[in-house]
Amino acid sequence: MSREKTLRRILDGGVVAVVRAESGEALVKVVEALADGGVTAAEITFTVPDALDVIRDARKTLGDAVALGAGTVLDPETARAAILAGAEYLVSPTVNPDVIRLARRYDKAVMPGAFSPTEILTAWEAGADVVKVFPADVGGPGYLKAIRGPLPQIRLMPTGGVDLDTATNFLRAGACCLGVGGTLVEPKAVAAGDFARIRDLASKFAAIVREFRAAR
């Protein structure tokens, strides 16, 4: 899948699920449940044991039904391994120009994490497709709105602090999409194998995005 097509799918869906767990054992089913609920973009973080195997298995099982990415990508070596395993985009908590450059080399979307206006602009100028504002719970929607004032050209994805109560406010503040972790991929639900719960939460987040956009 081309970088442009991946980016369009992510932006159209409006939600990127951050899939993080102490075991990678059931995560393919987690991603499947997310897709069934309407969240068709998910990043497998490299804090997950055997993350590359999870990415490979998810790609093999789900094919193009999900825009599958890799998260917590801190260096180009990890980025390259993730792409070879089947990741279509890379997400990081920090700005590493080498990771951005590698993603561009292989025509993959990249979303580095930044917080200050200087970091956010640096990431964008280095070639980021979307800048992940992290941790977004520190400043909340108000901070995102303030950043959008002088930097309206930059696509921002708040991550951290996005839940069912704050999602609409982040969208109203100018978020192009939402990065959602534990409030969507609930650790308790993952541990219990409660995929119906994850599917239900995905449906709720997807509905928030649809309703917000329909009302604009």
C-alpha cells in the first residue's frame, strides 16, 4: 500500500488504536475486534513482546482490512524491521529524523511524536505525514487548539488522554485523527480475551468521529 493510500485511510477513519499489552498472544484477535467495530487503523507498539511476530501474523490474517502500523519506533533499524514485517506506517513518541527519512525512502507514512511548538514544526519540516502530539493529556484540547493557531498547516494527532469524554473536544480543537490507547484497547479486556468489549469501544470511538464530521 502506498504512503498516500495509507495516510488517506488513517485520516478517513479518524482513529488510530495504540495496541499495547504485556503479551502478544491475543493481539491479532484484538486488531480484528477493532476492525469489526470500525477502527481500521492500529499500531502494534514495540513494547509488546515479539512485536514483529504480531505484525506479521496480523498482516497475514487480516490483509488490507486494517491499516497496520508499528508504534514506539525509536530508530531506523527498528523501522526497517517493522516495514519488512508488514507495517504500513510508523509511529514514535519522539522526533528522530532518521526514522522519518527511512519511512520516506520506502514510501511509508510516518507519525513522530512531539510536544512543543518547536518539536512539532521540526517533525513536520523533516517530512512527517502527521505529528503525534504526545502526551496530549498534559495540555488537553486547549493546548492542541493553541498549537493549531500559528501552525494550521500541520496535521496533529493527539495521543494520551483521549477517551470517550474528550474525543469530541480534541476533534473540535483541530485534531486530524485521534491516537487512542488504553481507553480503547483496555488492558483488562485484552487479558480476559473480551474481544466483544473491544469491538464495542471501537464502535463508540468510530461513531464519535462520524457524528462530529457529519455535524460540521
